[in-house]
Amino acid sequence: MSKVSVTGSKRVIDDVIEATYEHHSLHVTDYDERYEGFSPGESLDGAETVNEKLVTVRSLESILDVEGDEADGARPIDDEALEAELADVRERVNDLNDRRDELKAEIRDREEELDRMEPFADLGIELDLLGGYDSLEVVVGEAKPEAVEATLADADGIEAFEVFAGSDIVAIFARPADGAEEGVLQDSLVGVDIALLEVPEAEASPSEYVAELEREREELQNDLDEIEAELAAVKEEAAGFLLRAEEQLTIEAEKKQAPLSFATTENAFIAEGWVPTETFSDLRAAITDAVGDHAEVEELERASFTPDGDHHTEAVADGGAEREAATDGGHATHGSDDPPVVQNNGSAAGPFELLVQGFGRPKYSEFDPTLLVFLTFPLMFGFMIGDVGYGVLYAAIGAFLYSRYDGTFRELGAVALWAGGFTILFGIYFGIDVFGYHAYQLLPGDVHWPVDGKGLSPADIDWALSFLVASVLFGLAHLNVGHILSFVSNYQQHDLKHALYEGGSWLLILNGAWVWIFSQHLPGPKPDFLFDSFSILTFGAVSFAGFPVAVGYAAIVAILLGIVLLAIGEPPELAEVLSPIVNVISYARIMAVLLAKGGMALAVNLLAFGAYIGEGGEGSFHFIFSADYLEYIQNHPEEYELVFAGITTAFDPASIGAVGVVALVGGIVVAVVGHIVVLALGVTSAGIQAVRLEYVEFFGNFYEGGGDSYLPFGYDRQYTADEE
């Protein structure tokens, strides 16, 4: 990236903006008022009018619900035609929209009145009989008649009363006792749970009034449907124009507001920004062709940054002479000195930029970790879920998002496709696991799958411990990559000494600590599974008893050397000297989620279909699925240990009829709902844990983020075309 400056007279600012906009390469940086004598520029004449039109167009698009795919082809649109057609469309749409709002308000009024009248229609008493008495008090409300009658029977101020009840409403007529105050009926009902209703003013009977309201509502709805049809016709006619108008006005607005980012004086302006170095000559030629020598285009610097943020520049040659950069006494720069970033990771890894940008877009000086996230995130996710059934569903959800949406949802769909694919692969590895069931048992013949399970049953507990070791080894490799990237970056930007202090020290501590852990030095506190797991994971191909004692001593020396280097180069970081051990252990969460998700799927199947453990309780879990097989298991307790009979198998519909049918349906519901819950929790547990390991343990070694996206000044036309 090259930082460039465009300096010129205000008389040619419009032409410079036009040329720069059409070239579509300059990422403009905002002037931040750091220099005396300069001030931020002002919008060009007509900016306010353009913005008002743009707001109008977008409002009309919102009213008509115009979508981007409703354009009728790209073509030019001139200002006069735009203004005339916009005025016509605005008048038609606003009139129809105002009428639509009025009709909706009237329909809403009728519906509210219907809600008020329906209880009275249910009561069946004429409205004029519910009031207007001299010697009676009347109350209408929603209450239980028995409670009202019991309360009024004991009321002192009521001489006589009668209660008329509908399904949810009561009308209470009461004659107050001599000397009772006005409102005695309501006062007597204070202790009753009653919701008082106001009697509507209507001359017709409640049922007739309800019928009249429903007729009026229907007529209004018909009128509304006609207005909606007219708006739909306007939309079909004007959608293409509105999309073209919005694009044209957006372009005009961006051009007229461009000077807001410039530094200006009374007669001159300075615009600065970043362009890809290879496009600088073309940009300078385009501006020169537009305004000649009335503007000067300079390349101020070519970006070169250190990881810690120190600013360096390369000398830039111009016609054989070298110019100084701004920070070395040359042209005064303004705005952010950090160049913008363009991420280009290809079609496969590209969607994983979404996860990287969730942490922060890489700075120009940093290694973009997207490719590494692409290689590791699906791997961790797939291992933690490890089920063909769930993997197919994740992949299906991803395919739906990828094919139906654009932008973020499309990228999320691609990530889900990769995650689902690896989930399927690991599901096959774990015994063709399909929603917790080892489907390899369905293969013809006596098939013995090399991986006995996920470590959930007594027979395969060694696999659980082996997966713990595998998670730790993966974490060790993952963190080594992070520290190596830190080492290389420091070496390239500084020298070998800085690289050893800031990257090499942690590599020595990290690998020294874990080589010692896997050595035979002081074997007492080290569990056997640390070494036995290698044979289990490689199906007996590799036998590892630990590194020799001499290697353990060498590892201790490496740890001490790393601590010394860290103390010399980064003394404050000595407080985190144990982090290489802690961070690697943090990867044990991979195994933990594997067991948790596998255990949840097992629990769902166990509840629905029942399960037993073979080999007298020392074998693996097996699901029952049928009442006959359950009976067989129960009759052979010496061979099988019944864990749970299962909802679908404990109640045989063939023997107990309806109860068995209900149990069968209930068990299937438990299985379906349970696996949906496990599927959802897979995203919130495996997904979040994988992202956490990327962000915290991995990125923390070499990556900061916080870069700016490259947004060149210009517009890619979609609905309009340049006038010839």
C-alpha cells in the first residue's frame, strides 16, 4: 500500500473528485484537524438537495418493499428525468400510503370496538337496558357469578339484586337500601375479582351492532386490498427506477460529501489516502488528465510496520529523486497512518474471515490467521461433536444458508458446511456414530470397529483418557504455530535478538515443559495413560514409554533458558511464565465437550429406547429398541446389566394396548426433541469453545487485530450505466 496526497486548487476540486471516484482505488483518510491553518472541508453545493432526494427514494422503497433483484436492467438516468419521475412516483405512493394508513386505522378501530362488544353480545341484554335507571345501579364486568352473588348477599347497602351471566361476563342489577350512598354497588364489589366493563353507546342490540361492525370491517378490508393492489402495481412499474435513482443519488451524495474528509484552506485542498502501490501511477495519470497541473499527486510513503506499532516508511523515488516521508520532515500527513487491509483467502478459506473479523480485522503489519482458522476450527468442531447424523444436519443448514443468502449469512453457511463435513468424518471415526448409535453394528458380518467409542462406557474408558491426551497434543501443536509466527514476525521486522526475546523464549518454555511432562524424569506423579494413549490412538502402531531421562533434563535446561531470555527481553511477562502449561491444558475442553455431547445423545437414546451394558456390566452400552429384546435382557442378568428399560420398549403396545401406543409416541417425541436440543447445544458449546481456543489461546500469542478494511472511494454500479 502507498500513502498518497492530492493537493490542488479549490477551483478544480469537482474534477479531482470525479476522476478519483471513477478510478475507484483511493482509500480516503479523514483529516483530524491536527495542523494549524487547515480545517475540514465542506460539502459541495447541492449536497443537501441530493441527500433529501436520496432519503425520499429510500422511503419510497421501504413503503413499496422494493428488493434489489427487481431491477429491469442497468441503464443511464439523467437528472431531469430522475427529478420528474421521482416527483410523480412520490405523489402516487404517498397518496396511496396515506389512504392505506387511514384504512388500517379504521379497521383497527372496528376490531377494538368488536372486542368491546363481543362480551355484551354474549350476555344477550339490550344495551339501553344496562343503564339509565333512577332506583337501580348497574355494573357490568368479567367475574364469576357465584362470587358476586355471595358477596352481595351479605352487603349492607344492597336491598335487592339480580345477576345475569354470559360465558365470561356478568350484569348486576341492584337496588340500594334506603339511605345508601351513590355507587354502593361498586363499593360492595371491592372484594370480588371483577374487571369492570364500560357499556358502549349504541342504539342497536349487541348482536346487531356486532354484525354491523363486522360488515364495516369487511368493507374497509376490501378497500384496503384494492389500495394494496394499486401499490403493488406502482411497485412493479417503479421498482427499477427507484433502484436506479437510489444508486445514482448515492454516487452523487458520496461525491458531494467527499470534501468533508479533506484538509482545506480558503483556496486549496489536500486529500490523502492509501492506494495499492501498483495503481498509483494510473491514479496520478487519471487526475492529471482531468485537471492538468492544477493538482499535484504525490506518493508519500510505502507502508512498512513493526508488530508493536512503530512507524517506519520506505523512501519513495520520483523521477530519480527520493522524497522524505511525512514523519521524517517531508509533506505533513493527516488522518490515520495505518494502511487499510484487503483480505484475500480464496473461496475455501475466505468465509472463515468472518471468524477472524469477530476478533478484529488484521492490521497491515500482521499475519492474516484466516487460513489457520480454516484448517483448525472445523477440525476442533468436528472432533467435539463426532456424529454422522448431527454432521449431516449441520451441513444441510450450512447449504441452506449458503444457497439462499448473501454476505454474512452466506459465509456462515460455508463455515457450517465445513464444520458439518468434519463432524461426519469424525462420526465415522467414532464407529459411524449416528445420533449416538454405533451404526457400524448394522454392517454385515461380525465387524469390529477399531475405535470402541467416545469413552462413555466401562469398556472404552481408555479411549476417553486417550482423547484427553490427543486434545493436549493438538493444543501443543496449535500454540507452537502461534509462537513460531510471533518469532518469524519479530525476526523479519526487527532482528534475531528481538525474535529470541519475544518469541523464542516462549517456544523454549512451552516445548521444554511438555517434553519434560512426557519424559521419564520423575515418573512417580505422571499417570500411565500419558504414555499408553499413543498406542491406543495409533491402534498399536506406535509404542511410547516416554522420552529418556536425559531428554527430560534437556527440557529443564530449555525451560530455564527460555525464562532467562524472557527476563532479559520482557521482564513483566515473567508473571505469566506458567501460561504455556495452562494454555495447553485449556485444550482439554475439546475432550470434555466430546464426552458431554456424546453423553447427552446417549441419555436421549437411553430414555427413549432403553440400554444395557454387555459382558456382565463391563462392556459397552447397547440400545434395546424392542420389547422382545428387553425381555431377553431381563431374563439373562448374568450376561447383561440393564441400565434403563426405555419409554418405547418398557410398554409393549401389543400387550397393553393404548398405554403402549402412548408410550411409543412419547418415546419418539423424547428422541426427536432431545436430539434437536443436542444439535442446538452443539453450536453453543462446541462452536463457542472452538472459537474461544482460537481467540484466547492461539491469537493471544501473535495477533492483535484492529485493522481497517480497504474501502476505495468509488462505486460499483449495478443498476445504472454511465451516459455515453
